[in-house]
Amino acid sequence: MSDDIRKNWGKPESDPEHPLNKILAIKTKVKDFEFLVRDKSQNFPNKNEQIRITSMSDSFVIRFSVNDLLSDCQKIIRLTLFLHIVSALWVYCILNGYTVRGAISIGDVYWDNDSIIGNTFIDVYKLESTVAKNSRIIISSEMNKELKKLFDMQESLTTEWQEFPIWLEEVSSILRKDVDGYLILNPKFMLSLAKDNPIIELLSEMKNKVADNIVKEKYTPLIHMLKSENSPPLTASDFGRY
């Protein structure tokens, strides 16, 4: 994305291939998240609730409100929807010639229309810039521990609400463990959101266009995961290990 901005910012703004138009189009599509919702129950947020997607130069920041007023069942549903939204962002980026590197966390942070302030935002930035390295989206230690707590409560929550295991299974399909032990957003899940779009072919084209061999190899793990067999589904024992 940053290379596209540097190289093509001088194009006429009327050109649909101008990076500004592509980035704003990605944000608009992801904000229309209702297509991701299978169940129109009250557990899902609506457009009047606090979901914000901000584009800052070559970055996107998604903020999603999960507070202590929610039950644990509602919390896991909303976290699942959040993972869907981030996956959709990744798909739309690839369809526009970009791929992404990032991180997801949970914690106390101040944000409004103009500001994002807090340790959680700093931690996500550090994970994205120093740990992710390749094209992948890492789950932070804080989010990992939160998911561990919810998975460990499965038996009691199933008694409270019979559909709870369905959402835990959904989370298990959206995440996977990477070779270095980090939980990451499962690239294979993107394929289900991308429908008939040739995600692997588009990524291969991006890789082939890159002149720098070091940068070129940053695409390799992602393409390999997309082509590989499905990884075993995560269980409660896979969470909370870092």
C-alpha cells in the first residue's frame, strides 16, 4: 500500500486506480459489515453502536466496543464478528492489490472521532511493526488470555445458552497457530469470504511484481498457508500459552 501511494499519488484523482480511491473504497466496503451477520439477533451490534474504521496513510485501525455490561455469550459473539470484519478487510485489500500485516488486541483504550490513546493501541502497533514481519495478523497476549477464559467456561456457558459452542467453533475456524507459536487470523478463512475471487493467484501476482527478494519472500508463508491442507481446529488447550 505504501509503495502504491508513493508511486501513484500523482495520478488524476478521477482515476479509479488512484490509491486514495482504492483505500477509501476498501474502508467503505468493510464498514458495511451486515453481510457478515448470519443471525440478526440482539447480540450483534448495529450501525449506531461504536464500530469505527479509520484509514491513516497506509494503515487501517478498527475499534470495536466490548464492555463489562455484556454477558460472556454476547462477548464471544461480538469478538467473532470483529474477526470477521478484520478478515473482510484483508480480502478487500487483496482484491485492490494490497496485502496486510497487523495485530488484534483487547483492553482499555480511549478513542473518539479524532483520537486513539492507550496502551492497547501501542501494543498493537509494536506487534504489527516488530513481530508480525510477514503478511499475517497476530493475536496479542491479552486477546489470547481473554479467549482462553471464554473457552474454559464452555461447559457452564453451554448450560446457560445452548448455542455457545457454535460460536467457539467459529472462533476456532477463524484462528490458527503459526510456526512460531503465535495465534494468527487464519488465512484460509479469507477464502470463504472471498467467494470466487482468486485470492491465491492475486497474491502470487503481487509477489512476482516485487523486485526486492527480501520483500518478495514476505508473501511466501501466506501463500503457502492458503495452499496447504486445513490445520487442525484449535481447542481450549491452544489458548493462553503466551
